[in-house]
Amino acid sequence: MNKIKKIFNPEYFQGNLKSENYFEGWYYKLTNLEENFSYAIIPGISLSDDSHAFIQIIEGKSGKTYNFTFDIKEFTYGDKHLLAKIGDNVFTKNSIKLNLKNEEIEMRGIVDFDEMVSLPKTILSPSIMGIFSYMPCMECNHGVVSITHKTSGHLIINKNKLPMKNSRGYIEKDWGKSFPSSWLWLQGNNFKDTDASFMLSVANIPFMNSEFTGLLGFLYFDSEIHRFATYNGSKIKTIELADNHLFVIIQKKKYVLIVNAVNEEFGTLKAPRNGAMTSTVSESINAKITVSLEKDSEVIFEDTSYMCGMEVSELSDDLIGKINIKK
């Protein structure tokens, strides 16, 4: 496939099955506030000495995680659209089909997505990574497939039927060699009074024999997307981390983004290191995030999202020193 087409469509499979020390994974989050459940389902591949495909699952309320591994030959993908097939499980931009069973959990069913909201694309910002989308040397690349969408269908989990009506979904992905050495990530699209959606990531980014502190994020509300990123001049003013509470302030010209996050149960997921799934990351999908946005000191948005994603991984002294984190 044409490389430019892949850059403008990060949801497509970005790699090839001949690469070494490479990973790629999609992140599907399903949340239903009425039914009080949240699941993240993560299909992907690891190309290393132990090449395989995988599907990881994390359950929000308990933080329990499940990992299914497959022979790499059971992974197939689409060239011109998002299609990742692993065994009997099929993942696309518009739906997922699951047929998973082990000694701990059985999960099957079909969930369809509609009313999807996507990031706008420009030459300078073909994806959430902006101009860095064109850099082939990035250790880890990030893509946002759907900012928010509605779902239908159902899942059957251990014989319990979970309806997806009135649920909301979110899709993103990562690919490359390794996750960053130090990062934080927040995501929520189940706000109390609005159809808003929010994501924020801060990480140590290796780049051309050096490194920098990378910032990516957005806040979507009233059909408008406000992007906050290193490449558009956004600045981290404050990050405070204490126990299970995270407080962040980001400024971009006349806008100030203020985030308060409190996590509940963390689960442990496998994570890539040089393509191999030998590292781990702690993730909650039961966090509460309150977001406010000020413009010229006037609050133009404020709301709280529930059953949110939250990761705070190895905040290094180097990262703390660069952005004045208070721990």
C-alpha cells in the first residue's frame, strides 16, 4: 500500500508480517453507564523471537485482565480498510465479532458501531501525531480511529448477556517497536451531561539520538475538536500525582485545559518492548475524569466522565524534571 495512504489512515495495518522487533495493536473500549460495565478489548500482533497474535481484555469494575494468544498465521488483515482477523475474531472500524474462551472467561457476540466521530485530516496533521506522522524513526506511533461512537448488538460473557444499546465506544491504536519508557494516558467519552470525548497522553519520546517530552490530546464537544499537542504549541503547566489522583494543566495560547482524574481498580496488561510482549502496564478503565476548558479565563466546558481509561507508567526523574511534575 502507498505509504502516504497509510499515514492518512492510521487505522489500517501499518506493518508487515516480515518485520522484526515490531508490534501493532488496536484498542476498542466499550462502556455502558446504565448497565454499569466497561471493557477494553485489544487485538494485536508481536513480531519477535516469540511471534504471535493476541487479544487482551480488561474489565473495568474489577480490573481483571485476560490474555489470549494465537499463532501468527491466524492473523490476517485488510489492505484498504481496517480489518484485523485473529482466529474467529474480527475487528473492523464499524464492528467487532468475538468468539473467545479459556478457563477463566468466555466472551462472544457482535457489536456494531455508528455515529462515529473522526479527527479531521490535513496535510500538516494527517493524524493525531501531526507532523510527526511523517517521521519513520518513531519508536511508538499513535492513532485515534474513533473519538466517540454509539454501539448496538450484545456480548455474552460467561453466559451473561450484556446489551450494547445506549453504550459508547472509542477506538485508538499503537504500533512500532516499544511503548515509551515513561508516560501517562487518560481517555473518557462517557460524560455526564454531554456527548463530549477527551484523550491526553504525555510521554518521553526518543528522537534522533535524543528525546523530548511529547504531548498529544483532544477535547471534543459541541461538534468542535480542540487539539492539544507539542506540534501546535501546547504547553504543560502542571502535573501533580498523588496516590490515585492526577491533576494536569495544559495551555495553548488563550485556552487552558484543566484535568482532574481519580482511578479505581488497575489491571495489568502485557506491553511491547522491542516488539516482544515482555513488558507490562497498569491500566484502569474505571477512573473518573473531570475536564474543564477555559478561553480567555472564561469556562466554556466543564463536565465529568466515568469509567475512563487511565495509565500512569514509570514517571521517570527525567520526565519529572523536564515538566516540573509534583509527585
